[in-house]
Amino acid sequence: HEIEKQHIIKHLWHYGKKLKKEIRGLINNAGLSDALNLVGYDPYSILMFPCDDEEEGRVRRTYFMQECHRRGLLYFGIHMPTASHGEEELNFTRDVLAEVVSLFALRYQSNNFREHLEGDVIQPIFRKR
């Protein structure tokens, strides 16, 4: 069992814990704990965009994803480390998220996310019937 020999499960938990710590630090330092919420376990976490208005929540998520993509990070708000993720990937992710969280804070303060979107707002994948 290669997974056991290479201590992959331990690596996923350790990497995820470091990533969550970095993300939480960015959120707290930007004063965004009411606008961004990180939930889940260390090897699988999700960045949530809590908002009373569902549409506005999707606008905020779209803006965040757009700015991550612009900086070369394909980002959907879900964090699932793999065995190949190391310090280089962690540092890159942290640096991109630091920029994006800073921009997100500006848009949040002025409540103008929609004005800075370059495409359509993401839509729910699953809808209530």
C-alpha cells in the first residue's frame, strides 16, 4: 500500500492544516470574518461566502474566483490537497489568496463586487425543486 508507505494521509492532514491556518489568518487580518468563512476538515475545506441575499453571495464568490483565476490559481473555494502538493504550491496559493482577500475587502467595504465582474455570475449546480 503505497499510500501508507509514503504517509500520504498524514501529509494531506498536515498540508490542509497549514493551508487553513494561512487562509484564516488572511480572513482575520482583513477583518472579513463576517464575509468569508472557512469550514470543513483539514484535508477537505470549503471557503464559504455567507450572505443573506443568495444572489449577492454568488456575485461575491464569482468575483473571488475571477481574481484567483486572473492570478493563475484555478479556484472554486474547495481545498483538497493531494500528495503532490508541497511548500511551493502552498506558498503560491497563499500569495494569490493574500492579494485576492485584500481586493475582496475593498469591494466588500464599498459593496461593489458586481461592478468589477468580467463575466456572468456563477449559478447553482443543484436547484431546489
